[in-house]
Amino acid sequence: VIAIVEIRLDGQHVWKLGSVAPIGALGLVGAQGALEQGDCVWDFQIAQTGGAEVTFTGTALCQPHQMCPQYALLASFTIQGL
């Protein structure tokens, strides 16, 4: 049985995967960070048993060559029961 975990983040920001701990606990599948129904979607395949922590950083979504606010968001998820 293949188990997939989907994380949806606010599509009003640019999100980058920070880390997955422990390394190898989750594998990336599909188009990472793709916009789907206004959300930034990340899919992971569970690769080993135990828990995992996934972190993302988010920044402002700005138009090219326009002023853009400088801030960073942190999103952290703990996945249990793998």
C-alpha cells in the first residue's frame, strides 16, 4: 500500500520546501508547489515508518519589476502514525 500525504499552503505566497526530518522519511511525488484551486500543493509518499517533520518557508508573491514587501513565513508540519 502506497500512502501519500498532501500539504496545501496559501497560494498567495511563494513557498519553498525547507526540510524533511528524518531524511528519507518522505519522498516527493508529483508537481511540487503547483497551484491547485488557489492553494500551493505539495505531495509526499511515505517512505519509512515513524513520524516526520516537514518545514516550508514562504515569501511575498509579487509582480516582476514591482516593489515587494520583504518578509518570511515559516510553516511546520508533524506527520504521525506512518
